[in-house]
Amino acid sequence: MPGIKCKCGNVIKFGEIPNSNEWLFISDVEYDKYSGNVDSEKLYMDLKSMLICQKCKRIWIYWNGYDNAPTPYKLDVDN
């Protein structure tokens, strides 16, 4: 099963369907290109994938598909 190792050491798996670690999203501009009957496969290709580490809550976004490295974002916590 595919997965990535988070900077905290946790392995985030993303091969399961459905996947509780993965969120799919689309920009408002890209979304506005759709109207009427929508081809779900075409829509899926325009979605970005975001994985959430259950241990540290860091998110990893695949901005350019799975062939490119994801960008990590760390939760900003005020102390």
C-alpha cells in the first residue's frame, strides 16, 4: 500500500479507498469550469490531494499530482 513518511516519523497510508487520511479539493476557479452534468472522472483529475498525518496533524498537499513530491504544511499553534 502506498504511503509517505511524515517528518514526525509517522507513515501516512493513502492506497485505501475510501481513505480517512486523504482529502480532495479544488480551487474556486477550477470549480467554476464545471456546470450541468459533470463527468466525475474528469472532475477527479482536477482535484488536488491532501493527506493528513494523524500523529502531528501536518498536511501534505500534492499540488502537481502523485508523480511529484508533496508539499508539507505544519499546524501553527500559539503557545
